[in-house]
Amino acid sequence: REAEERYIQANPKSAAIHGASKAAMPGGNTRTTLHYSPFPVCIRFAEGSRVIDVDGHSYVDFINEYTAGVLGHSEPAVKAALAQAIADGLTLGGPSIYEHELSAIISQRFSSMERLRFCNSGTEANLLALATARAVTGRPAVLVFDGAYHGSLLYFSHGASPLNMPIPFVTAPYNDAEAAVKAIERHAQDLAAVLVEPLQGGAGAIPGELAFMRALRDATRKHGIVFIMDEVMTSRLSPSGVQGRLGIKPDMTTLGKYVGGGMTIGAFGGRADIMERFDPAKPGALPHGGTFNNNVLAMAAGHAAFTKVLTPQAIDRMNAQGDDLRQRLDALAKTRGLAVQTTGLGSIFAIHFHRGTIRNGHDLDEGERGREREINDLKTLFQLDMMAQGHYINRRILGNLSLQTSAADLASFLGAFEEFL
Ligand code: PLP
């Protein structure tokens, strides 16, 4: 309560804006994932590795637009590309050189995406991938994993969200190859697709194990089921995503977040024989419109990001920094014998307040059983404490780095973490 009281005192403008916003938006903002009690700070602007709120606090950004902000803020190459796209007319209403350039580079980087199409968000990319799989296989059902987040219409934390699309879903535990293969075998006749995050982000930054991912690949191939990797969040974890790291080629891949250079975007693609069904010149082509699918801002910003900033070396360096950060955080907790640990991969991390191996959401629930209130309090304290010391992090303690996160930023985070411990 004291920490919250200090937070309220320190953020009068954010409090006022949040209070007034409740008149038009339930809960006072438009993204559930950015809400926390008593109210989230209202961000006024951002630059480099920092965000600055309306009360004038400057924070090192560890939310980074939930991983979409790989570039950090105000990347000059993206600003220049956006300025050019605006000067070129902003809305073109026709196929453009911009979409040609971005599709070509995405297809080069993610070799499973032999053909691809754009849309406007990761959610949309997943819905379109599932619809495609259902259309090409003629089967209705989809296998997903407990704890999965594929967008707010495809959310499977502690059961299915009431907002989920009316698709017959089969669920299986994450990182349990045997159970997953059994479920695939049992439902093979009905399954159009298996949809998986190669690292469960929303569930707590839990990496998919190689043996698990391989088992999914093999079982889906055997039964003609479309294997879809949702790399909306994870494509930043290597120049060719987690599929590149693991050496596993899915039938389809979905992308979003940073691939538009910070602008609104989604993309879905995969095997040529599947995606060619969208060719409008072919009989029985699948229809796929979408006014803003090729909006020039996202196409131009994405292309500038990939070609001018997101070199394979830059991506690798950012992910190595993240690996180093997690190791250091774990070491600080370990030397004190505390029940605190990290999960994650490369530049994505989460911090958890219990001991024991974490291979899926079930392990998290078990580790926290009977301590839910204490852990809630710890997460609240941790977030408010880190923010008071100048680090922007969410209540779930799911963080990530950007290309602009500096050594000094990381040292500052580690120092604050040590003090918190
Ligand atoms: N899939 C995954 C794995 C995600 O992490 C997210 C967003 O966090 C989505 C899909 C949804 O993407 P969007 O928020 O762009 O709709």
C-alpha cells in the first residue's frame, strides 16, 4: 500500500488522464496488457531506449511495445522512410514497390515463407493462417497449447477465453511431446492445423524445447496437418526467427510486431502450394482483401528496418545481451538463495518468484500454488520499485530489450534488481 501511495503521489497527471479516460474507455485505456493498478503511467514521448511520461519521469524501456519495438525509439532510418512514403502520397490504393520490397526480404529471411501476404496485426495473421489451413485441408479443428496467446481472439490461459473465435479447438500441455503427439493422433481426422508459439510469451516467456517442436513437426507431417509457428513475438530471436535457431521448417508462419518497423502490421505465409491458393488468377482462389494490408507506412518502415537497421549481426548482438542479462539476474538471486528465477530466450525475459523447473504454465501454477497473494504482492512491489528507479516494466514482469538498450541501461536494471532482492 505504501508503494502504491508513493506511486500515486508521483504521478498526478497520469492519474488525472486515466481517471478522465474512463468516461470513454472501460478501465481507462485500450489495451488490457498495458493496464495495472492503480493506473498505468501515460507516456508522453519516447527517444532512444527511453520513454518519458506526462509527469516528466524518464524510464529505460523494458516493455518496448511488447517486443514490437526492436528498433528502440525514433530510429532515423525508419523516420526517413516514413517521410518519403508520406511525400509519395501516403495512401496509394494499388500494389506498390513498397510491398514488393518488404515481402521479398521477409521471404528471404524466413525461408518457410515461400509466399506470404500482409495484414494488419498478429491476431489477424493467426486468424488468416487458421482459416487458410481449414480451407486447404477441409478439416475443422485446430490444436493449440495451454497458456497460448495468439491474440485476444485466440487466447488459452486457464481455459479458452470467451472472446475466442468459434473454431473447434483441442488443447494439449506445452512442452509435453508425448501428450501432444497423442492428441494429434487421436484427432488427426479432424485437425486442420497445429498452432504453436516457439516460445510462449504471454504465459511467461517459456521456450519450446527442441524435442517438443520436432515431435510436432513430425506428427503433423505424418497426418497432413498444417504446422503453423506463431512467430509474432519470437521472430526477433534470431535473424530467421526461432524456426531458424531450431532448424525446423513449419508449413506456415505468422509474423507481426517489429516487421513493420514499428507501424501496424501482420503477415502470414508458408509453403508455396498452400499460399498459391490466394492467387486471384487461379480458379477457386481464396479471397483476401483488407484495405490497409499494404499500407505504405508499414511497408516502407518495415523495409527500412530490415535493410538498414536489423542486420543479422545487430539481431544476434541484441539477443546475446539478453542471454547475458538473464544469466546475471539468475546469479544475483542464486547467491542470495532466493526463490527468484528468470525464463526466456535471447532478448525476451520474464522473472518469476519461485523455485522449480518451469517448462509450461502448469509448472508456474504449481510453483505459485498457495502463494498467489504473496506473489501478486511481490510482482506489484517489483514493478513499482523498478519504475521508481527509472525502469519501465509491466506488472507481469515480461520484458525485452531493443537494439538501443545500452550497457548502461542494463547495468542500471541489474543494480535496481539487486537492491530489490
Ligand atoms: N501471437 C503472439 C505470440 C503474440 O505475442 C501476440 C501479441 O502479443 C499476438 C499473436 C497478437 O499480435 P497483435 O497484438 O499484433 O494482434
